[in-house]
Amino acid sequence: MGKKLIRFDWAMKKLLRDKANFDVLEGFLCALLNDDDIKIMSILESETNSEDENDKFNRVDLLVKDSENRKIYIEIQNTRETDYLESLLYATSKIVVENQDLGDDFRNISKVISISILYFNLGLGDDYIYHGTTEFKGTNTGNKLVIKKRISLLETLEPKYKFIEKEIFPEYHLITVERYKNIVAKRIDEWIYIFKNNEIAKGSSSKNIDKAEQKLALINMSKAERKVYEKYLVNLAKDRDVVNTAKEEGREEGEKTGIEKGMEKVAKKMKLENEPVDKIIKFTELTKYQIDKL
């Protein structure tokens, strides 16, 4: 068993906002986006990126800008949220608007990458990582419409250009931690292993994962930090208990309602066959009032 690490959501909330620890986030993003050149330039202020201590404990958000001026929105959600995808759409749309000055040329619109680390199973699926983009395909051919933009090659003496595919729409990455089976088959798996187990998988070699092991080690916490962290874990447990209790009560209520509806159907049939009310009450356990209402 490896060195025990601080939960990644707590790290995002406290440690990874420090520029000295950007390398940990960069390692994770490089593995997820298959791009070893990602460089975080700054943390951005946004209503979606609040550190308010009164915020719900079960959600942690972080918005960063990389060297390509992309806005990368990272969210960790610990408990199920109704209409989660709708809230995600709202958040990314808001980021686009917040980073576009009124009257600014539309060519400067922000590219947003949304990354969700989810500790519940969203929807029905057989994978633990999903990637969503906006594409335009021919109605008749099914072929993708490719739109390119020209960029200057600054390193040349003469003005030279190259054309690259134009990507402006937000893209979404959904990581469902609970579906991950602790099998490390690629670089991003090494990071998801951390999310699920709070430790480094044996043999991990992903970029900067050694930095994560050093900087997120639980043993590095001061006594005061550990006290606040433990309070955070207690609140997470309480949140889970509230959700699980509500689920259980809902299930029990559903079962009770289902049984009652079934007995009402039986009672109706017995009434149509002119069975005595006493017999119907004894068989269905419905009250006389309920039977009379049928």
C-alpha cells in the first residue's frame, strides 16, 4: 500500500489553487487531454469558482486558464444532483459569457473545457470516462464539417502561416469514479486511481504524478490543517447519510404505495364478485373506508 493522500477535492479546494502546486493539476490534465504541453497560467475568478465556506461541502469547483488561453473548468461532485447536466451546461455557458467583453470581436471567444469528477453513476453506461463535443455532420453523407483558422508561425523570419481546425464549442469530460475498476491501463487511469483510493497505484509514471505523491501526502498536514480536513470528511459523511436516508425512505414509501395499489386492485375485483366487505378487509388489510371509496 502506498503513501496515503489527501482527498483530491480537498486538495482542489485548498492546495491546488497555489501556483506552486499547479504542476499536480497539469499532470492530471495532460493525462486526460493527451497533451503533455498543457501549462496552467492562472486561477480565474468566477461565480462558478467560489471558495465561500458556506458553499455546499459536496461540490468543489476550479476554473483555470492555460497557455493557449483555454478556460478549463474542473468540478468534483460527491453526491447525486438533480438535473446535473443542465447545471453543467449553465456553468460552461456562463464562463463563456463572463470571459467575453461586451463589443469584443467574436473571434476572441473563449474555448471552455469542462471536466467533471463524479462520485455517483450518472445515467446508464458501461464506461467510466465520457467525452462530449459539438460536431456538425452532413445530413446526407454523415461526414464531419471541418472549419479551419489561420495562425501565424512567429518563429519564422518571413510571414508564414498554417491552418488548424477551429474548435470553439465547449467540450465535456465526465469521469464516473464509482465505475472505475482499479485497473490501470493508461495514464489517466493512474489519476482516477488516486480519486478513488487516495493513494498512488504501484508503478505509476504519469507526468507529475510523483509531485502529487509529495504534495498531497496526508502526513504533510499540520495539526490545525488535519483538524479542518477531518471536519470536512465528517461533513461529507453526513451529506451521504442524508442522501442515503432519503433514498431508503423513498424506496420504502414506494414499496408501501405499490402494495397498497395492488391490494386496491384485488379489493375491486372482490367487490365486483360480491364478496363480503369483512372478507375483503381480512384479505387485503384495507380499511372499510378505503374499500367503500373504490
